[in-house]
Amino acid sequence: MYGKTISYAIQGIDAQQITVEADVKGGLYKFFIVGLPSDSVKESRNRVSAAIKNSGFRFANHLYTVNLAPADIRKDGVALDVPTALALIVALNQVQTTKLEKYAFIGELSLDGNLRPVRGVLPIAVACWKDGIEGLILPYENAKEAAIIEELNVYPATSLNEIVNFLEDKIVIEPLKVKKEDIFKHLDDSPVDMFDVKGQYHVKRALEVAAAGGHNVLMLGPPGSGKTMLARRIPTILPSLTLEESLETTKIHSVAGLTGSKMGIITSRPFRSPHHTISDVALIGGGSYPKPGEVSLSHNGVLFLDELPEFKKSVLEVLRQPLEDEVVTISRATQSLEFPAKFMMVASMNPCPCGYFGSNVESHACNCPIAAIQRYRSRISGPLLDRIDIHVEVPAVKYEELSGIPTGEKSVDIRKRVNDSRDIQLQRFKDEKIFSNSQMNPKQIRKYCQLEADSKDILKRAMDKLGLSARAYDRILKVSRTIADLENSENIKVNHISEAVQYRSLDRKFWE
């Protein structure tokens, strides 16, 4: 006796169609699952058999063989429980239906036959639609996420019995429909705002420049100066997520099991802040069955690295590829996967080991030797520092500013200028394969960042006087281009260059 159902397995952040075949023969009880299953898939034998029995179906002592095809693709997770149970019930001649080929099935089974939610639903829904599947039957809790794909019929179910009754036309399950316009009404409902930050006007200006040009930024300041508070508000001034970006971001979070949204889709830019004890695999992604790491979970959003020098050197070095290529490539013996990783990196650090170098507060005078400060700052390698366009100093906030009423701008006002600047860049780079000033290569810098004589003179004097490194040259030009865009200026002027020079704190020879 033979039964067959259609399901899907996650590969990276995409889904691969899986055919679940069940064969039942008389004899002593044995239950085999073949087709490169992971341990979690192999363990489904006990869940599936108990769920079938407790749902009122017969499950006699026979030889059961379940094949997951294609057999050369590794399958992981618990989403194959439901299609496996249905294939077995069909093979046992306990379901009378002709609908199995029309639908795909996913879901974890509890021992009583109820359905539990699974990961990776959005990639599976996208794959179902592309493969021409008529409908996707899945746990009720996952339905909103899948229903974002309007062209696909999504049928929420709560139990194995309910699915069988639906297939036999004993009950009707209406496909769930969601309205994208209703979802995006909740776009960027953030509880934080740049207006909350008192003082630090020059830092907020630097973050506006960083957001406008997509520049990575490093904040340098003593403990308690507000670096983390500022970083958490950067997503509120970035351009709003487009629908395409929202779907791509949701796919990554869905695979990681982190959607957690009542709307079924992520509508605000991610903000990830891993602890400095994080491992390279957790940051970059990987594992036996590769999963996205923090850099991919930050895709289309912000990756905040607090206390940057405290991260292990190996962890910081693995950031170089995603910062350069905007993707993470993870290779294993049997497969090579790519996870998107286009994010804005925001980092913070103290100016010295004690944190108070340059402080004008007598009670917090810094006694760190110059050599100790150099060693502390040298924990950040040149190649990584080379990928950070803006360094901004964040001084301690004075009492007068802390005790006063906030007087800064709201995030929505800053975002408007950022959006206008991004529109200019999109128009400028419409024939290029880039979207922001931070992505310019040396050839594009020469083309779009030409300086007049007085601007060249300012830049030359700044580099000579402040001891700026050679790598700072291109960064200053990129940032000055963004500052000019914020003022809707076609040419880079002296004041644009002067402001950009201020954002290279770590390139200065402060010990001389």
C-alpha cells in the first residue's frame, strides 16, 4: 500500500519541494524514514505514530517506510510531520480523497494530533506559488505569514483530523486573506525617537549623514554618554522598508524562527545588538544545517556592535566579507549557501581602556598610558576600520542639557531629509549597480566626487595637519558627497569637505 503527499524543506532562506512517499507492508512493526533526514526528522516517527492513533485512525503493527524525495537533499526541522502522517493514513486506506496533489502540507504534530507552528513559512509559501501549488495547508499560527503571498490560497488548520475532514469535503476551511495596506499601516510604529536624546546635536547630525549615504559609523565616547541610546534610534531615521525589502527580511527571520509578529510580516528595519562574547558562527551564520547569523538577521537594518574592541579578533575579521559583498557564503561538503547581509554597521567604543580619555571631568581623569590606548584601539584591525566611513566623538552630556526639555528634531523630520538624499543617489546611480554613496568604488568616486581648487586645498591641509591616513581620503570624499546631497548641492563645497574631515577621529595621530 502506497501514499504520497507534497511538502517543502528549507535550504538556506529558500524552500525546496519535497515528495513524501509512504509504503506499508505486513509484518513485524518497524518504521524507517529515508532520504537524508536529520535527527529531528527521524524522531518524528514517534510523534507521527502517536498523533495518528490519538486522532482516531488505525495504525497497526506493519513495516512502514517513508521516503523523502529527492533523496540527495538534507531535510531538517519538524515541518514534515503533517505530510508524513497524511501519506501514512493514505497508504493505510483511511482517507478517501482526490485532492492530495492540489495541496502542500507543513506542520509539526503534537502527540494528540494537534498542529504546532513551524519555521520558514514565508519561503515555503513563495515556493508553493512559484511551483503552481493550488493551496498550502499549515498550522493556524503560521497562516498570516504565508497569506502575505496573495496569489496563494492558505488554509489554516488546528489538527490532523481537521485536515482529513477538509480533504474528504466533510468541512469547509476558508482560505485566509490579508490586506497588505492594513499591515503597512503599522509600518515603523517605534516606541523610540531621536527627539528623546538630549543634547548630542553634532552626533545626531553625523548619524543623519550616515543614514543618508548608507555609511557605517563608529561612535567614540565615555560610558554613559548615550552611544547605545543613539544607536537604537537609527532605524527610525532610515528610509521605510519597501514591500520587497519587507518580504526578504521576513524570509530570513522566518527561517530563524524569529518573526514573532502579529501581522505575519516584519514592517520595520531590524536592529540587532549581539553581545561581545558572540562566536563567529553565531555572528556570520552556519552550523551543520546552515542557519542565518546576526549579520543576516540585520539585513536591511542595523547591526550594532557595542564595545567593539571587546569582540574577539576572529569574530571581527569575519565581518569583512559581508561588509564588502553584502552576502554571506557558507560552504559545506554537500552544499554551498548564500545568506543576504546588506546592513548598516554601527559600532561604539570607549576612547581608552578606562573610558575617560579626553574627559574634562576631574573625577574621571584618564591615567591610561599612551601605549595602552594605542593597544586598545589597535584591537580594531585596519581592514575593518577601512570599511567604516564615519568616526564621531560622543562626549558626556552636561547637566544643563540633561535637566532641560528636549529641543531636538523628531525622527520623522530627519527621515524626510534622508529620503530626499536617497532619491538623489538613486537617480545618480540608476545606470550603476549600486544604490548609495557608501557603495561607490574608486572609479565612481573620481566621477561623482570631483572637487574644486579650494576644496582640494582644504582636504590636503587637513590630511597633512591632522595626520589622516591614506585610507581616510576616499572615505572623506564619499561622506562629503552625502553631505552635499543632504543640501541638494550638485557640487562638493568647502563646508562639505570640512564637515566630512571631522568624522575621521580614529585616523588622527592623537599621541603626537
